[in-house]
Amino acid sequence: MLVGGLVTFLVVILVLYLINMLPMDGRAKQIARVVVIIIGVVSLLKYLTVF
């Protein structure tokens, strides 16, 4: 359980880093960051057996 949560956290951090490297405008990056963070939080809650 702990390993799965840690892997999910690291994947979210990596995806956020890659989004920052993309040549997109600020608004699109902000939307992409919010979507990734929401998906990451839901995944972490799943590992913590909230859902």
C-alpha cells in the first residue's frame, strides 16, 4: 500500500515536471496541472482506502 502511494506520488511529480517543459501557453499549462493534481489526489485516496 505504501509503495503504491509513493509510486503514484512520484509519477504525479514527474508528469508535472514534464508539463512545465512543454512549449504551451500559461493557461493550458495551468489546466493540465490541475487535471494531473486531481487525478493524483484521487489515486492516492484510493490507495488509502477512502474510495
